[in-house]
Amino acid sequence: MDYLFFLTLPLHVSQQMVLFEKAQCSGQAFEIYRDVADATSLQLSPHISVKVVRGCWVLHEKPDYQGRCIALEEGDIELTNLWAESLPGAEPQNSPPMRIGSIRLAVWDYNIPHIDLFTEPEGRGRVTPYHDDTFETGSFGIPLNTASIQVHSGVWLVFSDPGFQGMVGVLETGVFPFPETWGFQSPFVGSIRPLKIVNVFFFCLLKAMVYDEPGFQGSCLEADSDVFSFCESEGDDATDGVNPDSKEITSAASLKIIGGLWVGYSHPGFEGQQYILEEGEYMDCSDWGGSEPLLSLRPILSDFLSPHLKMFSDRNFGDLGVNIDLSVPVINMDDTGYGVKTQSIDVIGGVWVVFEEPGFCGESYILEKGLYGSPEDWGAGFRMDDSASFVLLFVPQVQLFSDPGFQGTVLALEDSVASLQDGSTVASCKVLAGSWLAFEGQDFSGRMYVLEVGSYPDLRAMGFFNTSSSIQSLQITGFEFSLPAVTVFERVGLRGKRVVLTDGSVNLQLDAGCSRVQSVLVEGGMWVLYEEINYRGAQILLKPGEIPDWHQFSNWRKIGSLRPLLQKQVHFRIRNRQTRLMMSLSGNLDDVKLMRIQETEETDGFEQIWLYQNGHLHCKMLEECCLSPSGSVTMAGSRVGLNPEPQNHLWSITPEGFIRYTPTSDLVLEVKGEQAYMAKHSIVICVSNLRLFIIFVEDVGL
């Protein structure tokens, strides 16, 4: 499926408002869950507090929702007896108690607000529809001429001046044929905005009661988080979200959603048809719009604020097709001029529901914050030189102590060790150079712990769970010369919603909106992944590559946090494997543009010493400049030189020994000198299927 016609977020939630007898949320509390036609029995002081937990409410001066009103959105507010202040002779300090005639729940879901402004009375003249906040309805500070209004849905605040200033009227669903009907004397409206539910589900109680027979019959289980598959055995990680006291079931035939917003799936593993499950009761499959029981279930743990989405007609967010930015719902995509063909989506903020047909119809899909490179990602169908090697000559150093606090016997290592000497114990260590992986088992097996340069006075400082454990083998991490980038996917096989990270996250679920990870693609750098948040729990170090099934690879339930491994800046030489010559900088330092990158015999000078930093290659002789292609167009055969303005000239060094030009990954460095116009041994960029510039990287210890 690559056609999306309509987008919206029609989410219903339970509502609550609390009225406090006195200011600062003190005195008797009155909890309100539904409309109150006569609230005159509430005993209140002249100054009260109101806490709107969920929904948007309207307080009316008189019973049966009559008289003046006050609109309340989610949050806390202090109210004085405004209605009494307008009475003749009333003193503010002697105001009578606050009197509320009636209470009305005005907004209870996330449906689209809709208001029409007409230029003439009684719904005549030019009509202008609105669905969201409008800071200025007119132009150049002049309000829009508005003689009548019709509110189709929602509750709207109508202001006489731009910027939500001036007189305000509160309008609920209905027809307002003249300005006097919304409290204005002149036919002008400067700005408008609808009341909105802004609370997010992440902070709500998450609870679902699941039954294996229709009508809430049969076995029942209680879920408060993801249920990967009802079909799995009771002890399987797939049922982590299930209360251990619940009975085992194999499918969900009826449901009671007690708290939160959930999504049900027709297949295990969050695959197949998706169904939005709002708070309420679902007697059988037809109540959620399906024809069969659900086999997996999960809550939505995303932030509903600041909705923003970008749609692309090409797969993988291609620039050749058309795209459109959206921050408000669209009833019919065909009306936007963008069209109805969508093959990739970038959800920048909020939670969106997309439909295959106009007008809330057809199959629907829930899209949370992240990247969807193809329709399959949102569930719309489940449709070199082998002899080359990369050699890094670097001398890491670690000191292992037999007792805590760097006491006892010491063992110094400069290379990986598959098995420490029999009887040797490690209780503390100092990493002097490089990064190391410590393992609880021999041959680099068992739990892994990443040790970077620093001092570790005991096993707990190294991250060990059990202080009775010990290090049995150590391995050097080596170096990775590429910019850190990792993509996590919500489905196995590098499918489904993706989240791209280039920096660390102490809480992957909160920071990136990614509560479950089932496959991982490391595109650059080395990454340390932790099972728990705040860089705690079990650790795994990943280098560039694909992990199509994260659970099978790690046996973890989740990824709590992750970060790129910090690598010390290393100075090195680059040697051509075939000619044994060195990559060198030559020319006059007074004119950088005339300097050349060539291969020459080995010297002891800085012109042959290089460093890698933030994707750029720098020469020690001129560190403020970086390696970049010459000319305005980069193509095979382009020469390389130094540029004081790095821009996007980024490089990576592969494990095979290729120096790749990152913006165009099929271009690598090569030595050329055959052409008459080119100096012998000049270094140029070539396509990767030509003769390659295979290198050694040699650390020089600076």
C-alpha cells in the first residue's frame, strides 16, 4: 500500500477535573468526571483552585449551561469570583463565595476542531474555515471581517484582536448569526484558537484486561506494557507486559482498556492489521473493527504534542519526487496538490493515524515519531578485494590488579588475551591507552564490559553485577574511523519504524520514542548499548554492521540506553600496501591551494602524519585544514588537496583499508600518475571498481 488519503488523530480518553474549595489546591476537593447540569450545591470560597487532569471543560454561571462561562484547558488555575465582581457595589475583598451554575465537558477527544467565519450575517458571504490556532485572521494587523460564525466541532476561543488579545468569546458547537451572539459589538475577529487536549499518555496508568473469549469470558490476563505474542509460552519474554498472576491465553477475543491508548495486531510480533484501542470496553472483534482475535498488543508511549510529519512520494525520502509538510490533519490528501501516493514518511513529532481512503475510512496505521522508509515499514505489506586487509599498529595498555584499589600483583597487557593465567584474579584495573572489552568467560565469551581510558578501583566500577565474578579474557576494541551513526528498527530484518541516532541517549524510549528494538544497523562508529537506562545494566559493543534480529543476538528484552564509544584522537601514517610509500603533503605552506597530496618515501616529518576528527582527515603539518576534493564537482578522477573550510567533505576508513569519500560512498582514494598533466604519484578520487589505494594505518604515538 502506497496511497494515503487522510491523516488525523481521533483519540478518546477518560476525563477528570478537580475543583478545590480554596486557593492553592486546598480545602475540600470535588472530583468531576462528567457534565453537571446543576452545580450550585458546591460550597466554594471567593478564591478557588481548579486542576484539569484530562479534557477541556467549561464553567457556566447558571444551571443548565446558561449565562457567562469560563473555558478551562488541562493544567492548574486559580479563579476569583469574576461574576460577582461585576455586580454593583461589590468590593473585591468582600466578594461572596464563588458560585458555579453548571459544568460541561467541552472537549473529550483528539478529533479535528472546525469553525467557519462568514463575511455576512446568517452564514452568507465568503466563508473561511479554520482547524487550528490562528494568530491573525486578517492581514497587516487588520482583523477579518466576520459577521456570522458556525462551529462544527470543538470549543473555540474567539478574540477581537490579533495575537489572542482583546475581548474573548467562548463558542461551542452551533450557529452564531450575528456578532452579538458571541458577545462582540462589531463584526471583526482578530484571532481564534480551539481548546485542546494536551496531556500525553506516557504519564497515564497503562492497563488492559484481556480475555480469550468474547463478552469478557474465559481466561483473563492483565497487561501494562508490550505483549509481543499471546501465543508464546508463559515464561517467554514475549509476554513481559503480562501480570505474572494472570492466566495464560493464546489470543485476545475481548478487551477492557482501563488506561492509556493501545494498538492491537492481528499477528504476533506487532505485525498485520492494526487497531486503535482507546479507553473503554470491547465485547468482541467487531468492536475494534476486526474479524479475528488479536495476537499481540502494545501501548503507545509517545508524546502527542507538536504534531509534525513529512510525506514523500519516493521511497527512502528521495528528493526526486514530491513531498509535503503537515502539522494539521488532512481530510483528503488529493486536495493538497501533493497527491495520494506516499512511499516514505518522516514523523517529526506527535502521533499520527493514516488511512487508505478519504474521510477516516479504509485500513489505518499508527505512526509514531521516527522514519518510515517504505510502506512496509508502517505495516502496509510484507512485501572488493578479498586479499586486502586493514592493519592498525597501535599499542593499547591495561594494568590488571589482583586486589581492589590497585593493590596486589599487577599484570600489564598490550594485546588481547583469550584466557588469563590459571589462578589469576582481577579486582581493579587501569586502562592507560585504547579501549578494551573485558569478558567474564574465556575466549571472549560471557558478559561483556567496555573499559575506556581511566581507573577502575573495583569490579563494580567496571560495571560488574556480581562482585564474585572476575575477568577471564580481554580484547582490544581497535579503532573505527567513521562518524557515529546507528539506526534502530521496531521490526526484525531492518524493517518497520526506524530511529536514526548520531549521539548518545540515556533513555532510548523517552529521547527517541523507541520503546522496542528488534533489529539494528550500525552505519558508523562503535556503539555501547546498555540494557537499562542511564548507561546501566548489561553492555554490548557494536561495530558497523547489521543485526537483523536483536533479541536472538542479545537475548535482551530491550535497549535502555546507548552511546558512541569515545575514541582518543590518534595520529597515524597512511602507507600504500602495494608501493609501501607514504601519503604525504607537499608544497609551499604560504599557498594552501597549491599544495598537493602525493605518496612519497617515508620521512620523519609532520607532512606524513594524519589525524581523523569528526569525519575529517587533517595533516599534522597544517591541522586547521582538512583533506577535500579539488574543484566544484567531485567525481572519479578529481584530485584531492587541503581546504580550510571543511564543509561536507567527510571521509571514512573501512576495515578493508579503503579511504572512502562519505558523500559518495563509491568513491575512494587512489594513486594516479599515468596522465601527462598529472604529477607522478598524485592522489586522486576514483570509483571503487578501479585499482584501489589500499593502505596501512600506522600509529605514531603523538
